[in-house]
Amino acid sequence: MAVEVKLPRLGQGMESGTIVRWLKAEGETVSKGEPLYELDTDKVTQEVEAEATGVLLKIVVADGEVSVGTTVAVIGAQDEDVSELLAAAQSGNGGAPAAVTPASSESGAGPPAPSDKVSQGESAADSAGHISSLGALGGGRVKASPLARRIARERGLDLAAVTGTGPDGRVIAEDVESATPGAAATAAPAAPPRLPPGEVEVVELTSTRRTIARRLTEAWAAPVFQLSVTTDASELIATREQMVELMREGETKPTVNDVLTRVVPSALMRHRPVNAHFSDGRILRFPRANVGIAVAAPSGLVVPVIRDADLKSVLEIAAARGDLVSRAREGKLSLADLENGTFTISNLGMYGIEQFIAVLNPPQVAILAVGSIEDRPMATGGALVIAPTMTVTLTCDHRAIDGSEGAEFLRTLKAFVEAPALAL
């Protein structure tokens, strides 16, 4: 019996997603759990697995933005009549006609043609690039990361002409970025002419950038206040150096931020009002600290989450951080990597930023902005000394946190930074 493939809800608050490309063509056999198509959500691009075994009888929506619950394809038995099911599906999809998929001369099926409608935030050039990235489907799907496919679409490159250096010949982002101009697809339009001096360049927002804009606008609606404290980071640095000396082969080298990411949860466990969400007029305080770390990925800022950070060692946090950051920069994060954070750390110290204010990450009620560690004069025991210091700033949602609660959290955090052994 034929089964409708509906766009799934992959995360809380997800209302729609953009189908990037199909990994199977009409007429091909599909197994349950096998990757079926790539979906670009507000947060990540990921492969969606088939929920049934059979033949991909019809691709109803070839590409573009689709609402959750919309029928995008039909899987059933070979030669099964699904005309009534398709008619009902198209009616349920708002009467939109099924996408046309050209037939292959060999197998009777081929890659789906892009719909005439260009999704919001996608230019005509992006559509042409999408066609080129599908070009290899007829003779076997090109293995490539979602980020590599996105870059290929933006640059009008044919992935089939790019040599992959990833596992099993998989094309990764670096391969596409270093591809020669000869890899450009013939169907792709010529690069736009360079803008004359003084002319404004218009950049369409990606789905990730639209989400960032929406969430930050929501954050500014919250009544917030900021508190800052400067700490002596000498022991924080020393702790990290001692851990590096004791590392075993194969372990991820911890950074100062990894030590801080372990120290912060200890402070959160003592001040649970800061480890909370504000949602639907209620405050939700959590028993464990799931710490988000802000990462600048090619598609925009993402915040992958280190779960139960208060129960992990610094080396475990370093390993988790290394994996998350690597996958964030390759566009391989899943929604599960980004959900259920209870607190966020944003560190711009590596850019030489001494102090800044971070914007809330709703529905979380607090975020910590970490500045650079710099040698500065300090008064210690009545004497003026030069010591490595670090300034941190806590942004708080006043609906959930009072000034005294935020101040007490920072006082504890300062004590832990200056004596990490108290937290570890």
C-alpha cells in the first residue's frame, strides 16, 4: 500500500523547511531509514530518511520551501496506481501541481526538475546552481556534504566535476572552494558583473540568516540588563596548561574556553535561576546545565549544545566542543545538536575583543559574553601587579532574573575562575 511522504517536524517551533535536493529519483527503490532528500531548516541542512520501504513512485514537491505536514512524495509498490492519493495530496497541499520529473533513457526515471517557483531568499542564479548540483544523479549520486552542495549552488559548480577529498571520496566544502573554474556547470549563468564604485550590493538572506534576524528581534523584546566583572585568569590559564601536559595521545587539546565551559556549569548549579528558560509566561529552571557555545559557521552564527556540562570533565568538554565546532563549520550539525540549551557562552576573546554585550538566546534567560585575556595592572594585597585578566559580561532577562541573582552568579563565577579547583 502506497505511503505519503510528509515533511516532518524536526524540531520544536519548526513550521517549514526548504527541500534542497532529492537523493533518489522517481522509480528508484527506497529502503526504510535510507536518506531520501536534503532539507534546509531554520538551523541546519540535513538528510531526511525514508519512513517506508518501496519504490519512489512520485516526487510531489521537487524543491523549495514547504510547510510541515505537506506531502512531498509517494512511496509504494512498483506500478501501483496512486492517482487518487496524488489528487488528495495535491488538494491537501493547496492544489499545487506535482513537480515534473523528466524520465531517464535508461531506467525510466531521472532527477526531479526544479519547480518554476523560486523559494523565498533564493535567486534565479541559486536555482541554476541547484540544477547543476543535481546533474550527477542520473549516473549515481555524488557524495558531498550539505555545505559543499550549498557552496556549489551559490557558485554554479557541477559537483560531478569536483574531486572529493573526504571519506570515501566525499566532496567537502574545501574541495568546492578550491575547485577550478572548469568545474562550473554549463547551465549556470555567468558571474554577475563587478559593481561600479558607490553602487549598493544587495545580499538576499539565507534561511539561517533569516532565523538569526527573527530570533534576535525576539531577544530585543525582552527587558534585559547587563552585569560585568573582571577576573584574574592566572589560575584558569595554569589549569589548562597542566591539563595539556597530562593529555594522552588522541585526546583533544583543551582550550581556556573549555575550562571556562566546565567552570560555568558549576556556578549555574549553585544559581539555578540563571540556568532557566522564560516561556509562555513561565520560568523553567533546569537541574542540569546544557551549555551552548556560539560558533561562527559559514552559513551564520550557530549555537551547538554541550549537554550535561556540569557532569563532564574538561577533557570530555574539549572532545565534545571539537566535534561540534568541526561539524558546524562543515554544515553537518543536526537539530539535536542545537536544541535544549539552558545557557550560552559567547567568546570573542580570540579576536582581541576586550569586552562586549551578547544578545539573549531565547528562551534562555541569560548569556555570558567573554572577552580576551590581557595583561593588565591589578591591585593585589596593597601592591600594583601585572596579571592576565578577563572581563565577562552577563546579559539577563529581567522577567526571570533579578539584579541580585545575576550578581551572585557572577561573584561565584569569579571565585571559580580565580580558583578552578573549587569548581572541578
